[in-house]
Amino acid sequence: GVVIYGYWLYNQHTIYAIYVLSLIGCLVVIIRKQESDIFRCVALAALLILLVLPLGSAGGVISSGYMAIWLSLPLFFYAILLLSKLKMRSVEYKWPSNIIIIAIVVSFFSIKVYRVFNEAYFDPGSRLEKTASVNSKYLKHVYTTEERAEILNEVLFHLKEVAQPNDYILAYDNIPLIHYLTETKPYLGNPWVWLYDDSSFEKKLDMASQHKDELPVIVAQKFETILAFSEPKPNYLSTTPHADNESRIYKNKILQQFLISHNYEIVWSNSYFNIYKVNHPAK
């Protein structure tokens, strides 16, 4: 039962409950005058991490919550231990649940270690299977599965044939890391195109084409990259309604119109990516 409860605590759908416990722990230490100034400062720092860190994530607490509780959650258990030593009716009262609390803590962190070993951010699966690397000086000692590495290595190889460092690239639509790995500049200013709503995407494209002297190389994905790499989706870039593109139909139409109006052509393609470049007519 304790192990199940520990797993319940860990599950991402209960991160808000864990956050509340962490906040309680921080506040107890901060308010309690018997604590040393250094310890209270640590609790204050933990509280600030809880409040500030989620602000930098699109998913808020759900995405970054477990990265924010490492310092504050232990303070909650410290507060529980304080409560267990309260004197009630002039007799020191110790909760008989101390062993249960310790068991919950151990099970929580045991499950956490297991999940960390078996899951990386957006790269699920055992780390024992992650033995391949991407051919980039920026990803040294970062390992993934052979399949993912092969997918990335192939597109990076062909991108280097058509784009040089400091060139503009439009990476569509959930592949912002492409810019980092190729040392290129995002054509729209923001490397993560998916963050734009339809109207903003259209306006950004128009502004960039008017104010920049060169048109970008465009690399477009044809599979999902959020949470995990999916299998190729043939209709990902389609402009007609389909389950593969229901959240990006209008953006796809905007991109397609941009490709046509500026005379782009596909210079390389596989089942995962298309690379487009302007087809300059021969003089």
C-alpha cells in the first residue's frame, strides 16, 4: 500500500498536490523562528524556485514541477517530523506513523530514480537502449536510441549541404534544436514555430520576407516530436483535414503558399523530413 501511495504521489496528475505539500514545508520553516537564519534562507530559496521555475515553461507546473520540488519537498517531511514531536497534554506525543512517513519517502524516491533511469525528456525508454549519439559537437556524451540518432544524423547531413552557419533557416514546426545543431539563425526570430498561432505565423512570415535580404532554407518535419518521436505521418504537412494535421491545417496552408509564391522546391526528402530551397531560374 505504501509503494502504491508513493507511486500516486509521483504520478504527474498529482503534481499539484505535491506542490502544495512542498509549499507547506517551505512556509513552516520560513515562519518558524526557532530555525536558523541559514535554514530559513534555504527554505526561501526553495519557495522562490517553486514559484518562479514554472513561469519559464509552456506546461507550467506539469512540465517543470518535478524539477522544482527537489529542495522544497524534503522540507515538508521535516515539518511532519516537527509535528510528531509536539507535546500534547504535557506528554511528548510521537506519531506512530513515523515509519509510514519514512516508507513513503523511500518509495517516492525509489520510484523517481527508476523513472529517471527509464525516461529522458521527450525520449522515453530505458537508458540501456540509449547508446547512439548524434553527429554534432554540441551533443557530445548525449545518447539516444539508434533510430532517433539515425533520423537526426540524416537530416543534419543534408542540411549542411544547403545551409552554412549563420544562414537563415525556417524549421517547421516543432524542431527548434535544428538551429542549435546547425549554428543557423531562425528566420522568424523564434526558433520554435509551433508557438505562433496561425495569424502570428502568417504575419511573421510576411515581415521576414519584406525585411530580410535572403530567403531561408526550409526544413519541415513529417512526424510528431512532442513527448516522443512518432512514426512518419504522410499527411502531416497536408492542407486538407486529416488526423495527422488537425492542429496545423491553416499553418500548413500558409507555409504552402509561401513555398509556391517564392518558387521553392524540395532538394531532399525522406519519410521524416522535407528540405526546401528557392529555385533560382538559370540566367
